[in-house]
Amino acid sequence: MVTSEPTGILNPKQRARLLAALYIAQEQYGWLSPEAIQRVATRLNLKPGQVYSTASFYTMFKLEPRGQYLIQVCEGLSCYLVDSVEPMIDHIKKRLSIEAGETTSDGKFSFEIVQCLAACDFAPALKINDELHGNVTLNMIDELITDLSNR
Amino acid sequence: MIVAHMMFEPVLTKNIYKKDSEKISTYLANRGYEASRQALTEFTPEELIELVKRSGLRGRGGAGFPAGLKWSFMPKDHDGMKILAVNTDEGEPGTFKDRQIVERDPHLVIEGVIIACFAVGASRAYVYIRGEFFLGVKRWIKAIADAYEYGFLGENIFDTTFSLDMSVHRGAGAYICGEETAMLESLEGKPGRPRLKPPYPTQTGLFGLPTIVHNIETLACIPHIVQKGADWFASIGTAESKGPKIFSVSGHVEKPGNYELPLGTTLKEIIYEHAGGVRYGKRLKAIIPGGASTPILTADQVDTPMAFETLEKAGSQLGTGGIVVMDETTCMVEVARRSTKFFAHESCGRCVPCRIGSIRLLETLDRIEDGQGLPDDIESALYLAKNIDGNTFCPMGAALVNPARSSIMKFREEYEYHISHKKCMVGSK
């Protein structure tokens, strides 16, 4: 788990620790449940509303449970231009039998369509949890999903 | 005739292909931390500000503000803490230079940070990095920890009275946090919504303190300016655009990637000499020169030099230098639609023209692309663009209308064909 403030420098205001705290909470709970939000609020001496306001603004904070592996496919311009985004999206939907934004019934995979991952040099790109994959092919997707399914 | 810069010796990217380029041992083995030592022991802060002013360095994050001038705006009589905020929130579609810098040569940026902080009297530097850059976050954290261990950060750097603390702050997925005041809001733990300017960050920035914000490519230039001099830097580039620049090239090219070249290198040279030309031998149709928010250029503008003033004259902007190349099979309505979808998704929601306008613009483009376009739709899109641009807190309003407006201006016949024939002129998509 990577958080900020590796060097132990204190932020002058408690609220400035909020994004880092939300990452930790999300790691522990798997998602930012109302309970997690409340705990972060208590620890940082903030109102739950303040915590929720920040948590709901950023796409990487999940306010609903999600699968163990979150597959994010970039549909940005450069990935689109290399001709393979639509087939990739269709392939993943079929393979996992879910639509974008959904989670498989076993809770293993979630699938999202996202915007530019700043990986245009090896488009098309996708991300699984924190790991970025470039020059993705349908075969690669099959291998990745099979590998993760067996873990 | 193409005047090739094949001989140009990379400066900003000279280390990145070395083995273990991100490690402090590699950096030190290549005269690392000599520039910052020199700056702190041989220069006064005023001399450094003067040096950077004379170099002509302009910001590499998109706006192109003169760096030395920005440094001189930091108050000299401020008693409390001053701050440098380091922008690694790269999210502009078509841009991937900052990711490469932080993953492969973070110490170059730390040196730039040390020098900039010494020059403006800042004692704390906050790195803001895009949440998706997992490897980048790890590299930043390791690099900063190592720099502390070697005494390049912390108390009394190089046995001077200057002290500097630096830490990493991970963003969490919001394009708008690349805008400097939105980034400050996010650093404070709030939703990243831009602030109204003035006051500018140099007066009232992070936690209300004087704050200077720089993109990491700008900071990567600083150590080289200190070592090689302002005249060396100013000798590279054009009249108003000095120094080397990393151009990210993607889309329909044989060799997508980052290419470091002098500012003022033509698009033609970058695309054909360096990025291997348009892929599969196809014909060039259009180019986005500086990331998705910059106006689209046509193939006959390929001789335009990549410099602030020349791109402005061509009706576009240098932006981040993220070049997206499109060949003859590209549907320009779809290109505009995709970019607009991105901006509509990333609008922070504060200003109505951006929040609602982007959605209305996207709906209009969706209709045209899907063959449901109405006869008035082109004019409606232009009307929306006119009323969004300039009517928002931050530059997002201007940015979001550029794909639609510029492609209508340059490729209007494609829009008309889409509406009248209910299908695409290009046919492939």
C-alpha cells in the first residue's frame, strides 16, 4: 500500500491528510462504506459530510463495494485511434458476463471504462487494480483474466 | 526541406534509458546533485531568479508562463512559510511525458525543486501526483527518501543555512486537479474545484501561504540551466519559446513515444523523422498538437513549428506538447465526440456553462455521430461553444470547446455529411 507523507512530515491542517486516509480506509474495507467514512471522520476530527464530499469527488474512491480485481479499460482518444478499444470492451463484457460499471456475481471482477491513463504510447491500455498493461490484445485479456480467476 | 534535429543531444531525457535510471546511485554516477550544490553554494536567490528569467524558460504544463517571472512574484518580505507545489497530475489526453520523467528520472526533478525552493525562499515542497500513476508514486517516495538519506533534503542542505522538506501527495482520479488552484484544493483534502484568480497562488496559495506551482518538466529544466547557463538554454528554440521540450506522440504513427527536441521543431519533423511517419503508409489528415484541449490542425499545417508563438498563429496552442496524429481513415466527428466526452466527465461542476454546457455539447455530437443529427446541430454546437468559452472560473471552459469548435471549423463538410446522409463520410467508423 502506498500512502503519502513517507518522510513523516506533518501537514499543517488535519484535512490535508484526508486523501491519504481515504486510501488507507479503502484498502482496509475494500470500499468506502458509511462505516469507513465515519471512522476517517472521527480519526481526522472532521464532519462525515466533509469526508463524503471529498470521497465522492474523486473517481478512485469507491462508494460501493467492488470486485477483488478492478479492470479499467481506457477509451481515450489515442487508445480509440489504434482501433481496438471497442472489441476489447465487448470481449471483456462477454468474458465476464457483466456490463461496464458492474461486478461479477462471485465478487472477483469489476469492469469500468475510463478516460486517458497517460499510456498513449502503448495504446490500447488497461489497468487491473494498480497495474498498468499496454499494447493489450484480446489474447492478453484472456490470459490475465484466467490467471486472476485461478488466484 | 526538413531541417532535422537528429543531432540534438537530449538533456531532460538523457538519463531515462540508462539501467536503473530511477536510482540515486545511477543519478549520482552521472554528476547528479552537482547543479543543486552549485546553486546553493555559488548563487544568491536573486541571481538564480535572474538566471532563469534570462534563460527564457516558460512553463511546460500547458499555460507557458515565464518561470523566472513567476519566481519574482513570490513575496520577499513574507515572514512565514513559503511553498512549492510540484504538479505531476498529468491527465491531458495524448500526454505522457511527466509519467516517464517521474518513473525514470525523479532525482532530476528533485534537484529542480531544491534550486527553485532556494531561489524563492520556500521551505516545503509538496508533490502532487496523479492517483493512477502507481509506479510513479512509488518512485517519488523512494527518490525523496533517498535524497533525505544523502542530505539533499532536510536541514542545512550542502552545509548551508537552507533547509527543505518534501513529501508526496497522491491524487485520486480527477483531471481538473492539474489546474493549479484545483490542485491546491486537493492538497488541502478538499474536492478539487478551481479557485477564482486573483489572488494568485504566489500571494495566497496552499493553506493561504505564498505558493509557487510548477509542472515537473519545467523543474527538470532548472538544473541544466544552472549548470550550462542561461545563454545555452536561450540558444535552443525560437524567439519566444526557449529550450528543449519533450513531445509525446501517439495515435496513427509507426513509433509512438516521447521525443525530446528543441522547441520550434516542426510537426513534420517530429512525426516523420522521429515517430516513424503515419502508420501503414496512410495519408495524414489531422493533428492535435498539444493535448486534447488544443485546437485541431489540418494536414497542410504540418510545417508549423512546435513553439508557443507559431502554434498560436496557426490557431492552436502548444499546450503540453502531446501530439495526436490522425490518418485519412479518422472520423473527425468521433474525435470531437470522444474528447468532449472526456471533458464532460471531468468537469468539476462548479460553473454552469462547463457543467451543463459540456453535456449539451456532448449530446449534440452524439446525435450527429449516431446519424440522428438535426439540421441546426452544427450551429447549436458553435453557439454552445461560444457561451462556454470564457465564462468559467478556470481554463476548462475554453479547453472543452476546442475539439468540437476546431473540428467544425476545419472539417465542417464531415459534420454536414453526417447530418444529411446519416452516416460517416470516412466510412470506417
